[in-house]
Amino acid sequence: MRYIIAFFIKFLMISAVLWIALNWFFDTTFIEMLTISFILTAVSYLGDVFILPHLENFVASVIDFIIAWAGIWILGALLLEQPIPLESISLVSAAVIGIGEFFFHRYMFDRVLDDEIADVENEAKLIQNRDFQTEFGTETEMESSTRRSRDKNNKKQK
């Protein structure tokens, strides 16, 4: 449930930014804005779930900025029919989304990814500390076990 709530929060954030940028200033349709928002949210959220636990917040925010910038530009060119200056709109919108992503990642770290981050940290600690365990049997010498089996065979034959 926490993943669905996080996805919905991210969708609302991206939709709000694109609603202001595309609908208020350039009079695009609400469906076009929602389509771009949903595709951007889905792609970016997959990165947040699978890549974010391995990266720092700043690096992940920069990656989300690049995804938003390229996504708005490409999807805008494919979906929007009006002549819109996509270069500037995608850059400004991506900058605002990138700032929002910085705070969204904090939410993800605190509320959503706490188990995954703990697993990654524990795995890193095990590898770093080299805490390996070895299990030994009761018989440490091969000779004693073969000698016992020979003795048992000799008793059975007599």
C-alpha cells in the first residue's frame, strides 16, 4: 500500500507542475497533460524503487531531472499539436520537478524504502567486514572415518 501511496504522491507532484506549465501558459488539453504526467511518473517511479536505494538523494534527483527534461520534451513533441517552445518548458518544468524529487526521495527513504535500504546496508556491511562463518563436523580427519568404516566391514564379514 505504501508503494501505491508514494506513486500517487509523485503523480500529483508531476501533474501539478505540468498543469501549470502546459495548461495555464499554453492551453493544452487536460488529457494530454495527464498522459505525459502518467508516463513520466511511471518511468521515474521505477527508477526510484529499484535504483534509489543504491544512490544518494542528490544523484537520484539529478537523474530524475534528466528523465523529466527528456520525457517532457520527447512526449510533448509526440503528443502536443500546438506550436509550443518545448525546450524552455521542459527545462523549467524539469527543474521544478527535480526540486520536488529531492523532497520526494526523503519521503521514499523514510516511509517506503526503509526495508530495502536496510537490506542493502546489511549486505554492504557483510561484504565490507568479511564476517564469514565456517561449520566443522565432528570428524576432522579423513583417516579416522575410513578406519571406522573398515572396522565395521571387518566385523560384518567375521
